[in-house]
Amino acid sequence: MTGPDEPALLTAQLEAALSGADADPHVAIEAAALAGQRARTGVDDALQAAARRLQPEGVALAEAAEDAADAIAELEPEDGEDVAWDRLCHLDEVCAAAWWFDRVELVAPSVSLAVSVVHAFPETWAPLAPAASRLLVHAPPAPGDPALALWRAVEVAAPPAPVEVEAPSEILLDDLFHALGLRGGLRASLADVAPVFLLADGGAPPRPPWEVLASGDGWELVLTWGDRREPVILLATDCDQRPEVTHDGDAVHAAACPDGWTWPAREGTWTVRWDDQHASFEIDP
């Protein structure tokens, strides 16, 4: 797909495609795709008017979308980012053509397949998320163009968080460290939960982080986001009694929330006590 900074190339390609569009349905799809992409940048000239006379060939359009979506589904990790980007752009072009022809229903099932693939294997598409976000800012597909769903899925793609293994023995180890006058072994970093802000409007918000600091029977102590996507510490528990929280020796107020108790996260040494439980940990910058 041609970038938004190359309108002259789009124009030249559309001129060439229009010359053969009447004789070949696949060339007609290519011309419609170029017209649809030019429309994204606000172009409306004689070439666009000529492209409005194109007649869609439904079977060819649906097959083009199926082939493009299958190529995305068949991508292997070793294929690399350039191949992944090219395959996304190929489906984007077919979507632009379908939108131009006003036949988006012909490509919708294939786009749904591609979006499902991106959601299922986000680690493959995560490196392309910044480029997808820039595209959605500078030359977004028009409302109703199914390519919007595709690029929004790529924009919010992120590698899955590592599976946290519950290990109550960490509390015992922490008690041992403190008994010996040593620093606790539970650590986390604020950088791991730095808020993510998308460039484009309208995409689904990124999934909140959930870094488990400690856990036990009926409770978890986690580093996550608050309501405003600021790092907070959450004690997820059914305990109604407010926990005693200290940060570098100073008391910190814990506020009640639907999942338990929460308070702002800062770097330093923390101790939390509630009921007959307690946990100590450190947070790095």
C-alpha cells in the first residue's frame, strides 16, 4: 500500500490501472483500491470521477479478500515484519476497493478472519502497532471501510503477559529474608506497567497490565493501572478491614475499590498487613 506521503505515485498508478480496468476485473479491483486510498487523503479530481464508473466483479473481489486474509493467517514468525506489513497492506487495498465499490459485505468475512488472527497471535503483529497507529492518524480508512477494524486490531496488538504462577512460598522466603536482616525478594518495576496511549482515535484500549507481586488463598497483590491509567498497587481481597500499608516506613492510605483496596504505586520498599497476612516487596523505577 502506498503511504500517505506519496500522492503522486498513487495518481500515476491509478492512471495506469484505469486504462485496463474495463478489460480485466482484477485490474478494476486494483483501480478501485487506488481510488479508495486516494479518497482517504481527501482527493477528488477527474481521476476519481473516472474511477466511479468502474463496475465491480463480485466473485473476483471476494476471492481477492479471501486470498489476502489466508496469507495473513499463514504468516510464519520467521517471515519477518516486512512480509507481515505487506500482507496487511494487501488486504487493506482489497478493503479500499470494496468500500469504493460499496460492496463491503463481500470482504467482511475475510477481514473478520484476519482480525481474529491478529488477536490470537498479537506477538506477531505487535512490532507493527506504531506504524498502524500512524496510518490511522494520517490516512485512516473512511467510515464503513472494513480496513478500520484491521488496523485498529494491529494498533492494540501486544505480546501476551507472562503467566504468573502462584507461589505462596514467596511469603515464607520474604519472612526469612527479614528475619536475617536482608531485603525481601519480591520486586517489580513501574516501567512494566507504564501507561500506553494510542495515537489514533476510536481503537480499543490496550489491555491493562496485571503484574502479580504476591498471592495466597483468596487474595492477590498486584501492580496494575488505576482509573486514569496511572500505576497503582491493588490488594485483591474480600477483606473488609482496611490494610496497613507503609512505604519506606511511612503510612499510606489504602482506598476501597470493587476488587479490594488500592493505593498509588511509587518506587521504594512496601509492607502490607491485613487480617493475619502480610507481604513485603520493592518497586523499582
